[in-house]
Amino acid sequence: MIAGRKDMATPVEAGEYIRAHIPGASMTLLDAAHISNVEQPHDFTEAVVGFLTQR
């Protein structure tokens, strides 16, 4: 789960709810609003690659 701290459309609490209900899920908070992959592309990519390469 990647969430933006400034996202008014999908607040952090909604992301926490989703993360809590998916076994093995993790959550990364970015300093962004709703389109975090555009607003924080480097941090977003790091989070995705980190998740995909964890063992």
C-alpha cells in the first residue's frame, strides 16, 4: 500500500484499513497527494521495487 500524506480523496486511514486487511501487506507514506507516482516518482519507484524484491 502506498499512500500520500496529503491525499484528501483517499486518506491515510483508508490505506491503513486496506493494509490491515491484507495478510503480509505493508504501507509506505509519501509526501504527496493522490497521484504519488507523479508527485514523488523516485520515492514511489523505490517503494515498489523494495516491495517486489523483498524476500
